[in-house]
Amino acid sequence: MTNVHKRPGTVIFLYILQAFLGIGAIAGGFGLLSDPSGENIGLPMSLLERSPFDDYLIPGILLLVVFGLLPLIVLYGLVKKPEWPMSFGPFKAQHGAWTLSLYLGFGQIIWIIVQTYMMDSVSVIHVAYMCLGLLIQAVTLLPSVQRYFVLDGKEERR
């Protein structure tokens, strides 16, 4: 797939947001996997009282895979725009990586909402990562970003 459009700065900003999400979640996920008690990264077990988890192992795996590895795969797709068979959902005209970027923004917001409910607390990092999810969605939905990720032959006349 080729796209004759120049890469806008907003697209580069989306790359940075996805990289930040992925790298941060990989660090956090490995931190939880290396010590499922959460002690090494300052998370007391008492934060899990309202959760279905006995320790931080499962949240660490989810964090590592869903918000660590997946954003880096999406980043690859956004940068390289490979011929993925991934035009899906209501966004048939958009590259699949664009759609996954939007969905990752939603997922991040949901992850933080559930996390703050289960932990019965809100910290600065929750606010920051909630804002990151919202920012990923907002940037993904910018017209310049949407136009850049339109599949060849499906661009609307503007």
C-alpha cells in the first residue's frame, strides 16, 4: 500500500503517544511480573482487596501484552502501513492500524476506570494515563490523521 500524502506532524505525534503507552506498559508489566506482590514498585497488596486477583501477576500480564506489546505492534502498523487484512468495524476505509489505535485509546480509558474502581483510589499516574488514552483517541480522530490512514482508492473527495 502506498500513500501519496505527506506525513503530517499529527501522525508523528500519534507515533509518539503509542510508543509512550507501549514502553511504559512494558516497564510496568515487567515490574509486576518480576514481583507479583507489587512491593518492588510500591503497590501494596491492599489495593487488590476489591479486585478478583490475589496478586499482581494477571494484571501484569494484561498490562504487558495489551498495553505494552499491542501498542508497539500498532505503532509498527502506523509507521509501515503494511498490507494487513485488517480493515474492520465501521472504519472500512481506514487502515487497520488506525482502527486499532482508536480502540487502544478506548481500552486505555476502560483499563484506568476499572483499575481506579478496584483499587478504590485515584493517583496522579491514573490521571496521566487516562489523559493519554483520551489524547490517543483525539489525535487518531483528527482529520489530518484520518486522511493519512485512508486505504488507497477509498479516500473521500474533500
